[in-house]
Amino acid sequence: MSSSHSAACEQRETHAFLLRAAELLHRYGTPSYRLEGVMSKVADSLRVSSVFLYTPTALVIALGSGAEERTYLRRVDSGDIDISKVLAFDATLEDLEAGKISIAEAAAGLETAASAPATFNLPVSLLAAAVACAGVAVIFGGSMMDTIVTGIFGCVIAWVITLYQRSFAQRGWLEPVLGFTAAIAAFLVAQWVPVNDRLITLATLILPIPGLTLTIALTELASGHLSSGSARLAGATVNLFTLVVGVAIAWRLSGVWVQPVQPMMKALPEWCLWIAVTLTPLAFSVVFKAPTSQWPAILLVVVSGFVASRLAGSMAGPEVGAFVGALVVGCGSNIYARFLNRPAMVPQTPGLMILVPGSIGYKSLTAMVESNTIQGVELAFSMSIVGVALVGGLLLANQIISPKRIL
């Protein structure tokens, strides 16, 4: 009887650990094709039959087999990507799989990592957001004044997003407010300062624009994770639409005033672009909370992907550029994973931020807002092709160089 009781307690402990591990990976931005794979591997190492089904808002987990099978449902919202926590989770799960620690020790390790303080404090995070937005403005061809204004606006937008995340406000209102605020502020500044308000609006909103989410959704769909991919794609599409609605309202209201003349500002020299390409990945590393020890690898992967995308795009078009850039980022990330035994998503996530088609989707919707329907449709089609090209490059990279770790 005591043996049966001990076995039941051990089963409960194992199930509780697997549930908690899946919840934490879900909460800190792990996509379905990675979460389901790594959790199945961990369950196998513990000799537990398992099925993990992930969606952006729920986890369905079946553990055990036959009469012993138990099915669990957890409602967990997918949070922002936190690379430092994912690294800690990955190290703990690796030690458990290798038999170096017990389930109790692994559970304690996961909780310690989850409750650890933020990798960077608020001022550093806001500065990184400003640098990221300013860098994107340079990459989009903005002038020095465009870059400065965008950096200031990006810092404010990041601060608003931080306040929203710390509150318990109802979801859904943030995106249109951000779109409206960025567009109307850029328009007002353009009344007095020679800047391109449309470029500033786009670059300022680069963080809330769900380009990375769209790419992850397409990757999940291509990998056969239809439930998660469809839900994520729908959510990203709605977020993009509501963001553009805020911009459209601002533009309609600003139409009652005298429109600013778009200035012919002197373009920044070529070396400014490469400074932006160097600083922007580091800024995104802070945004995604990557430890400084991982920055050299992230920088190498991101710059390599950008250069490859730029060269291929100049010769064969943006679709080929996106494919080649994603292929280089994917291969570089997998090489990083194999040699350093760390998750490939560490350099891959910032790398994709430079390549994702979210800005094209934004331009498509804003073109339709301004009644440029043909241009809007063309941009929407281009966004779809670029997104699929990115996914194709990533999937091919996994076939050329398979990552050592599932994460």
C-alpha cells in the first residue's frame, strides 16, 4: 500500500513539474513548434507518455497512457519573449534530462529563474527601445532629424507599453492608442521641424507592429501546427489592423490642418547605415532581454543576415533577399546552438526583427487608408510573399544545419 502511495506521489510530482515547465516556456514567448518538441523530449527522459498541444492562449497536455492517462487544460496567455529566462529554463531542463538533478531540484530551478529580476532596468530598456526605433529610421532612409525624433518617440512608446504591461487594464485598446499617438505627434512635429512624419510614424511603431508574430505564425503553419499558427496569425492581423486604425484616425483629424510639406532632407551617409545595423541588433537584444554574454553571437548572426539579404535583394528582389537573409540567420543560429549548446532562438529572434515583413503590412494598410487601393493590394501581396520566403529560409536552414537543442 505504501509502495502504491509512493508511486502516486511520484506521478503527481512529475505531472506537476511538466505542467509548470510548459506554462513557463509558454509565458515567456516560446513558439509551439519549439515548446511541444522540447516538452515531449523532457517527458520522454522522465519515461512519461505525453501529448502537448499549444495555442497562444491555452495548453492542453495529456500525460500517461491507458487507464493512467490524465489530461490537463491550462489557460495561459503567451507573453513577451524573455531570452534570459528561456536560457535559464533550457539549462535546468538539460540538467534534468542528463540526470544531474532531481525533479524537485529542477522545479525549484525553474521557479528561481521565473522569479529572477529583470535582466535590464527600466531606463536601459527605454534607451534600447529609442536606439532600436532610431536605427530602423536610418535603415528606412530617414534623415538625421527623422532619426532623432523617432528615437524620442520610440522611448515614449516603450514607456507606455511598460505601463500597460504592469497594469491590469483590459486588452485591445493599446494598439489604436499607440497608432494615434505616434501619428498625431509626428504630424505636429512636422509643422515646425523639417521631418518626414510618415517615416517617423512607421519607425516609431516598429516595436508594436506584429511583424515577428506574423513570421512565427507562418512558421507554425508550415510546420503543421495549424491550431497555434492560425490563432497567432489571426491575433497578429487584428493587432496590425487596430494599430493602423489609430494611425488612420490621426491622419483624418490632421486633414483639417495645413499639411506639412514633406522635406527633401539630405540623406545620411552610407556609414550611418552600418552604424545603425550594428547598434539596432544590440538594442533588440535588450528589448528581448538577452544577456550581454550572448551579444557577440547575436550581432554576428544579425549583421550576416542583413548583409546577405541586402545583397540578394539588390540582385534579385526583396523576396529573394528575405529568403537568403532568413537562411543565413537560421544557419547562423543553428551553428550557435550546436557549438555553444544554447537555444537557437537566442540569436534568431533579434535576427528576424531586421527581416520581418511587418512594415510592409503597415504600408499596405495605410496605402488603402489613403485610397491607394492598387498600391495597398500590391504591398499586401508582397508582405505575404516575403513572409513565406522568410519561413522557407528558416525551414531550409534547419535541414542544412540541424540545431543541437530544440529551443
